[in-house]
Amino acid sequence: MPSTHKSAALSALCLSAAFAFVQAPAVAQTAVPAAATAPAASCPAILKQSFNRLQDDAPQDLCQYAGKVIVVVNTASYCGYTPQYKGLEEMYAKYGPKGLVVLGFPSNDFGKQEPGSSKEIADLCYNTYGVKFPMFAKSVVSGDAPNPFYAKLIKATGKTPAWNFHKYVIDRKGNVVESFPSKVKPGDKAVVDAIEKALAG
């Protein structure tokens, strides 16, 4: 009988150890959803906005760009600065893999140079200039009632776009670090230096 009790005790001990081993991965798995929600919690205040995508009006949460260096530019299809689309796309292609994104906001604020529909604007961007960076539906970027994102950009810099293709640079932490007027091209040394500094940071 003693040997029987000893055998039963050993069996119970083995079963207990096996049960603990099987349960261990389940404990680890419960931590995964918490980690997955971390990016949303780290979204800087300036990016807590949603805008419709140009090509299909699908809502886009700007928090998806948290952690990137961002160049924000108000665009127009019939402006002397419209060829800057090419320079912006080249910038996006070069620095995108390093963490840069360009966000385009068409606006009819200046000279009524963006009168078209979303489809017409998209056709020019994608077919004429080969734009691949994110573009959003037409909105107001100046005056008394700019869209909420531009209101924050203006407040952060004290500079309102005076014309089409004004550029703001936002660093990885959501700080607006530079503002460039329309005449400063995307490939200008000052713009490139600001982007490279932000990417390094």
C-alpha cells in the first residue's frame, strides 16, 4: 500500500506540473492585446484628427502617421506652384522608407485655383504628377475657419498659409518644427535639412 500511495502522489505531482506548463503560454498571450493598443495611446494631440481620403472619401485617422516625420502641404491644381507636386513626390519616395510621409490638403482658398471635384483633383495628382503620398478631400486651410488640423498648425507656428503649397514639418513626437512659404521648393536645402534633422531625431 505505501508504494501505491507513493505512485499516486507522483502522478498527481506530474499532472500538476504539466497543467502549469500548459497554462503558461495563455498568460503570455493575454498581454498581446494590451501591447497592440499602445500606438493609439501614443498618438500626439495634433494628429488626433480624421479626414476623408481624396480618391474615395474614406475616413482616415491621422494617428496612423504617429511616429513619422510629416510634411503637410496645402495644394491646388491651377497654380504656378502646382509643379511642386513632382518635388513633393520625389521627397516622399526618397525619405518615405526612413519614416517620412507627405500629407496633401487641396484647398480653393487662394485665387480659386482648386475649383474641381475630388475626382478632377485626384486625376491631376495621380495621372499628371504620379502622386503616391496621401491626399485628402478639399478643405479650408486659412481665414476664420480653417479645418481643425490646420488650426493647430497655425496656432503652433503663428504662421497661416498665404498661398498654395505652404509647407509645415512635424517631427516624430508631433511637434511642428518648421514652416516654409510657397516659394520654397520641396528640394530646397532648408527643407531638406529640416527633414533630415527630424528623421535623425
